[in-house]
Amino acid sequence: MQSHYFSVGPIVPWAEPGVGAVATQAMVDISYGPLGLELMRTGGTAQQALKALLSSDKNPALRQVAMLDATGNIATHTGEKCIPEAGHSKGRDYSVQANMMLSNRVWPSMAEAFEGGEGGLAERMLRSLEAAEEAGGDIRGKQSAAILIVRGETPRKIWEGRIVDLRVEDHPEPLKELRRLVQLHRAYQHASRGDLAIEEKDVDKALAEFRAAEKLAPRNHEIRFWHAVSLVNAGRVEEAVPIFKKIFERNRNWAKLLPRLSKVDILRADESLVKRIVSIDRSRWSNRRPRRLT
């Protein structure tokens, strides 16, 4: 979602793995989110959950709500007193909705972009939001955005149910920033798998994951550092040295971290090799501050 309103992420989207999702907007009644999920969790369809909540609402004409249950049922409501332009479109397994828009072309454009989009769910959702902006967007402008994706089934481990949960609270270009964060999130997913591979001493897998992460975030020093660690563990020290050198030039604390890794067997290098890496071009830091991270 995107809105000309501060911190829209904690208000509009609600989702639970294996249960469903709710978007509550316009004159927001936040209770539609948790109560809608509770009704669907206890066996109600999206339609039954939305009908029950609308019937108990004193001002349903002011609400715009969409619900999707885990079996694919969709229920939508755009009250007659939602600020124009306002409306919604729904198709197989999706719904889009908008209110206070510059143009009534916004939600049809969102639906078209989502249906015709390529890539994963996050990419199709982003493209839908970008299409809304291209069609006029919020009449007031733009301020915050968020994306929330959970699994369709209840996971064995509760923390594995939330796939993407990113927010831009206040930004002049919230969609551009959200897209940047989604890409960085993908990079860190690869990096996390690389970390796990290091833990399991699977060097080839670690290198593959860090290469994928670095491709998505080539200027991220955290990811590059662990890529270099994996190279050392693979015995490819000469490839790792230039990476370490650039990182150390920007922040000397990374050089202080390296010996600590060898003490806990994360970096598989003896003391002499660690000292060699840490002392790369040391004179370059002796009489100046590190350059600011870019």
C-alpha cells in the first residue's frame, strides 16, 4: 500500500499465515484487521467475516475493506461515503482498492498491472502500486508505503510464516524507497542462506549465496565482508584480499572483527594469515579518518 499519510504500514495491512489477509482503509477502523483474521481463523470465509464486521459498524459507509481467506475467497467493500475517487477491482486470488485518488483509472490500472506482471508476488504488488501512481495516485501526493507477505499455509515454525514485512514511514518517494528495500531484502535472504552455509561448512553454497546477494546489493559492505570470509574459507585468499581492503578503508572496525571470527571457527584461517589480511595497507588509516560510507 501507499498513502499520503504517515506510517501507513501498521494501520492498513493485516495478514496471518494459513488464515488470510485484510486491508482496512479510507476512514480506517483498525479493528477490521485483527477481528477479520480472528473470524477467518475460526472457520469463517472472507465474505462472512466482512459481513459480520460491517453489520456491527456504526459507520460502514466510511470504510473501504478487502479480505482474502486462505482458500482464495475474496470480499470487498467500498462505502458510499469514501472520498472520491474511490473504488475496487478484484480477480482470481487478488483485490485492489483505492480512495481519495486523483482519477478513477487508478484501481483498474492496478488490477491490469497485477494480472500482467511478471516475477514473484512482491514484484507484482510493487508494479501494481507503481501503476496506481502512473494513473494519478493519491490526490494529496505520497508519503508512506508498505508491503506485507505471509505464507498461504501455517508454517511448522511460527517465525517462518512472514515472508516480507517492510515499511517506509515517511519519504518523498516512498514507492522508490520500498522497491529499494525489497531488493535489499532479497539480497539479505541470500546472505542469510550464505551465513547458514558457513555454519554448516558448505563453502560452495556459501559462495553462491553471497555472489547472488552481492549482485543485488553490490555496495553493501556487510554482504561483501561475509563473501570475503567465504572466499578465505575456500582457500581463495587472493580473491578475498581486495574485498577486505576496500571494506577496511571505509571502516577499520571490520578489521578488528576478523580475528574474532577465527577464534570461534567461523573464519578458518591461522593467526598469521589473519594478521596478514588485517594489516593490508595499514598506513592508509594511520593519520586520517575513515571515509564516510557510501
